[in-house]
Amino acid sequence: MRRTRHAVLLMLAVCLVAAIVSPHAGAQAPMAGEKTYIELILDSSISMSARVEGWKSRMDVAKAVMEQLIRDLPEDPNLMVALRIYGAELRSNLTPCEDTVLVQPFAPVAKARQNMIDQVKSMKARGMTPIALSLEQAARDFPDKTARNIIVLITDGEESCGGDPCAVSARLQADGFVMNPYVVGFALTEKQAALVRCIGDYYSASDTASLRQVLSTIMARAVAPAQIEVQAWAGTVNVTRQAEIEIVKSTGEIVQSSRTAQDPPIVRAQVDEGQYIARGRLLVGSQVLTAQAAGIVAKPGQTSLVRLDFGPLDGKVRVTARASGQDVSDRVDIRVLEAGRPVTASWSGIPPTTRLQAGDYTVVVTHRQYPELTRTAMATVQTGRDAYVDVDLGELPAALEVTVTYRGAIMSNLCQLSVLAPGQAAQVIRNTADGRVFRWTSTPGVYDLNVMYRDVVAADKAVLGVQLAGGRTTNITVNLDDILGTLRTRVVAGGRDVAADAKVTALGRDGKLELPYAAGFRQALVTPGVYAVGAVYRDTESDSYEAYVKPGEITDLTIEVKLPGRIAIIPTVEGKPMRPDKLRAWAYLDGASVGNDVAQSDRVEIVVPEGKYNIVGEISEPFAQRREAPGIQVRAGETVQVKMNFDPAGLLRVKLVSDGKPFTEAGVAVYF
């Protein structure tokens, strides 16, 4: 939260009603010792004399509510209040559009309360509505620009002196003086609401109860907002700067927060009263740690301090080395690499054990007496857990070459290979040397292979009991025809092949898949089964198609996307173009209106599905007219033009004479 030159601009449209601030709510300032300055700006313009509730005028209601508001203000030593009134004609030397007067400078509530009540009671609806000028002068009333400066503007309408209150509000915000503007409209027309909405967050109230509720919420946030502060820890280490932290409402909505510049920082958010959850993510190597604190209760005037704990950031690594079936863990040297760089590790005990920060490591184990017996293993260290590395240094090496195919094509580059031998951890080969063959060397023995296809779908195939002999290369070809099939689709729209620009998804037992574009098709290898396939082209969805994919076969499917059509209505008056925004148009299909009319530079367009429509157009100027165009056939992807010609306005001339001379003293009325 910014701590310098900030204010809250509250735009509270007329009739602020009762019970604004309870005696307890907001009595505590947001930060210990920080002063809050609230300036009330009241509307006393002539429009306040309008009736609003029975025989009560807007002024009657506003005065009653403001009197109650002022009476209920808490006598907090850190709360200062002031009162400014515009439109009351309090000073004869001010013009109507200069008529804005500070009738109560800032003072503690106890000193200012009675004068403010007296000023409110004496208000009469008389003048204009200079909102922009009042905001500008109010900004100069605050004695401390670094305090919490709050402007509460009460008005029953829009600016009437040519000023731009929205621009003033924006400038105050840009200068760092205003934050969190609020706008409350009470019984405003849509036009009036639109003219004040741009000042800040807009709240609408339609009666006394709703206005009381809205205003109570706003004042609670302005005077003493609830606040949540979060720091993240991993053991004894503060990791707030490295962690991703978010504060979430009980409804699941993420709250806007900020991170302070101090070291270590604090993640802070101003929130409404209620319950919240703080959750965090911390990336440690390839491991993502998560932490959560639930049941955080936020109350006005209080700061909830939250600690997210990710736990310790390191874990144990234990290495067991074998050669010729014997445990040789006490006779090996061990090197640790992280991303190819050496990592210092202190090994102790049998089996050798060390502690490493969480991450992915390469462990190189070498027999001290026989350095040619060296093996490398991967170790993923996770926080708070033990990672076990079992290494068999072997005897003579044996070689294995594995080629993966589908329908005769080599697929090794899209696969991973894991090799498992009895008594050893599985070894995963993620990349092949040349993209065609997996090559691996080890000690002789019987191994189980697992080929893992990883592309649009994931599919595994096991090959069990592969015998590897020392000093020889064993070649294995693994065919995936029995676990994969090809789903190949064309997409057509308007008679054209649009597969390259379309999105195609297939829903099957593996979930929803998106088919990539290759060789003129949207296609992918998928697991056999039944799929619901659909396409999206130019934001238009196709119908769902069923496809049964068989193992080792290509299933072809053509998907048609039915594009919507457009109706372009060109309005004219006596054959001459007219402004399209003067025309309202509707397209009816089977008696129901379809689509929305959108005015373009020379036409009005309606986007509709394929079909036959009755088109209706209406204008209100120069006089109300209606035109219909029935039976308009619209085809997918096409634009149909409909011309509508309207009649021009006629001219009636009346000449008055008296005693044979032109007579101009009388009025003329025309009835239609």
C-alpha cells in the first residue's frame, strides 16, 4: 500500500442515509498513529429542492442523513474532519460557478461536530453545481499531504459549470494524492450516473436501506479498512521475495495486493470484512512447493498477520553402490553436479549420506580401486524427504539399442525409454543420440524396458525380459501399432479447407486433446477408442463428430463449420445515403429476434445463422418510419445487402396577412 500523498475520493450521490459509521466500526486508524482527514463536500444546488421521498425534498433527506452521519463520527484523536458546501450562495462576492465555501476547516471531531451540524441544518437549495472546482479546492484544504486524506462528495447530479470532475479526479490520482475513489448514485438517471461513474468505483442505491448499506460499507473501508499482511518462510529462511503469493476471498476471487520494497518484503492487501485464504508457490529447482493459510478473518481497523511456511528447503541424499553383487558403498568417490556445474557436498557414514538443497542433480559414483567402473545417476532432492541413489558399478558393459516405430515410421524422438533391472532403480533415457535410436550401456543381465510415448497423448509399452550379454549390442524394435492409432481430420467452412486456421479438439478417455496441424491435416497419434471431435473456426464452433480410432490404423474425419452470415442494411432517404446510427434494425426468424444491430460507416450489420429472415428497420428522424424486407435468405459465411429507403420530411409554408399586408404578430399551430 502506498504510504505518501494518498487520499480516498468518495463520490456519494445524494441522500446518504442514516447509520453511516457505527460507534465501534472504524474507531481504530489503519496504522497506529496515522491521522485520517475526511472532508465532506455537500451539494446545496437548486436541484436539491426536487422531491425524492413523498413530500420530502432531496435537501430534506440529505440534511437529515448528514446530521446523523456527523453525530455518529467517532471521537478518535487521529480523525480530523472538515466541511465544504457549494451552491448555497453563502458569499455574495462569489459567482454561481465559484460558489464553493469551506465552512469548517479541519479540526478534531469533538471541536468541529456542532458547527458542522449547524451549517448542515441551515443549508438551502439555491445555486449551481461546481463539482470540479470543489474537488480542486478541497485538495488544497488538507494540511498534511502524506496523511490518509479522504474526500466525501455528496451531489444529486452532474457538473453544471462546465468543469470536468472526472479529469480532476484522474489528475489527483496521477499525482499520488487520490486512491480508491468511490461513487454512490442514489436515484440517479442513467445519464447522470454515466457522468459521475468515471470519478471512481460506482455503487448504486435505489432506496434508503440499500443506500445505508452501501454507505456503511464505504465508510468502514475508508476510515478503517481491514488489512492482510503475508510473509513466506522456508524453515528459518524468509522467502517472501522469491515466492508467488496471492490472497483469495472465500468465494475464490483473487484480491489485488502489493509487495513492499523493504527487505524482507511484505505482501499486503486492503480487503473487505470477511474470511480469506493466503496461498503461495515456491520454485525450488524443478520442484514446486505450495503452502496455504486458511480461515484468515479480516475485520475493519485490524491488520491480520499471516505466515506461510513451505518447510525446509533441503533433503538427504543416500548413495548405495554395488559391483559384482557386493555392496561397495564404503569404497567409492562421489561427485555431484547441478546443471553440469560441480556442487560441494560433505558425505559421511555408510551408505554415504549428505544434505543438498532441493533440486535435480547428477550423481557420479566411481570405484576408488577401479576408476573405469563409474556410473552416473539422477537424483531429485525434495524438501524434507530422503532421496535414495542406488548404483551398480557392474562388470563388463553390455550395450542396448532400441528403435521405436509406428506404421513403419521411426518415432524414437517422441519417446522416452526406461530400463529396469532387478535390484536397480529404473534409468530413464530422455533423449537419443541421433533422434532415431536409444543407446544405453550397462552390466550384463535381464532387463525390462518401458517405452513412453509423449506427444499429444501419453502411452506406455513394456518389453519384458530383455537379455543383455556383456560385450555385445542387443537391438530391439518396439512397434507402437497396438497402442496407438491416427486421428486425421479436415476442416471445411464455406466450401473451403480451413484446417490450417481452425482449432480441432478431440474428447476421449485421455481427456480433451488439441490436434496439431501437419501435412494439410489436423492430426495426431492417439490411444484407440471413441472420440467426440469438434472444430472452431473464426469463433464459430462446429457440431460434435464421433470417431472410432482403431490400433495401427488411420481414421479420417471431415468436419464442417457452419459460419454465420451477415445482413448489411443500407439506409437511404429518397435514395440518398443517411447516417446508419439513425437506424434501428431487427432480423426475425420464426417470429424471434436474432442477433444485434451494429452501425458501421455506411450500413447497419446483423450477424445471424444461416436461414430465411424478415428484416425490420425503423427511424425516428425526421419523423418515425418503419420498413420491412421479408424472406431474406442468408447463407453461411455470406453477406446479404438489404436496402431500405425512407421518406424525407415535407415543408409546410404558412403566410399570414392582415388587411392585405403581411402579419407577423400571430403564432401558427399545426395539428397532425
